[in-house]
Amino acid sequence: MDKEEWASRDGQVLGLVRLTLMRKVACNVIKERSIVGLMTAMYDMYEKLSANDKVYLMKNLFNLKMTERMSITQHLIISSTLSQINCYMVKLNLMMSYEH
């Protein structure tokens, strides 16, 4: 594939991705001229949020305390927290697999 065809396809993909972005996300990456630039900008935007989420979920995990006579409400709260942690770990593993 020559450079012109590559640039044309890159522009098509960039346009398609921009159409699928929410307005407030799209306005933050409007200056990007390639799909690589767009993905790098989005990664930089959300990397900090992911780190904050990870710290929050780890804090919740470390503070879990199980007692013998736990109420149903407490049990559901713990189950919900563990579910969030599991979901986050799956997302993290997926992100790491795309980096390699």
C-alpha cells in the first residue's frame, strides 16, 4: 500500500471514529489529524481516570471486612464492590493486551 492510499484510509477511519464519539470527547480531539494521534490523545485523557478508579477500587478491596453475622445489605455492598473490581481487572487486562 502506497503513502497516498494509506493516508486516504487513515482519513476514512479517523472520520468514522469521530462520528462515533460523544460531543464532549470529540471537541477534545478535534485537532488530531491521524487515527494514531486521536487514539494517543484519548489514551492520555482517560489514563488518569483509570488510575483514580483503580486506587478507589483497591481501597475498597483492602477495607473489606467480613463478619460472621453480616446483614444482607452489607453482603450485597461487598458483592457489588467485588464485581466492580473484577470488571476493572478485565478492562485492565484487555488494555494491556492491546499495548503488546
